[in-house]
Amino acid sequence: MLGKSLENLKQMNQMRVRMKRLEKELQALSFEGKSKNEWVTCISDGKLTVQEIRIEDELLAKNDKKLLQKSIKQAVNQSIDLAQKAAEERMGEFKGLLSNMP
């Protein structure tokens, strides 16, 4: 019984180390999302943090606030969506580990 508990603690510790490593890996990744008109680009990391937003001069020259807002929203949403999908793929390995835990 004690041996099984120690083994479970060991497995949990190993999983914690893997999770920390995965967090660092995800944070180092970049995901680029663009608006449909391609005038706004959003770069986010794998932890869903926006790192950069670029707006093309053509969009600013239009002086259209609603178009600017819509374009930013599209680029941010696409960037975050790509990051979420990558995180889900990488988290897949933990599903198997968790199912083996008591």
C-alpha cells in the first residue's frame, strides 16, 4: 500500500516537471493571426498572451474605426485559436498519464 502511494507521488512529480517544461515550450512558440483583409497581424504565444499587433498603413489611412476594430478582432481571434489548438495537441500526452492515475 505504501509502495503504491510512493509510486503515485513519484508519477505526480514527474507529471509536474513535464507540465512546467510544456509551459515553457508553449510560451516560446509564436502564432500569427491575420485579419481577413490582411491589414492587421497579431502575434501571440502558446500561453495565449498577445505579444504584438501590427496594423498596415492602408488601414489607418482609411480612418474607419469600425473596420479597424473588426480587423484587430479577427487577427487576435485567429492567433489565439492557433495557439489553443497547438496547446491542446501538446496536452494530449497528459490525458493518457492522467487516466492511469488513481
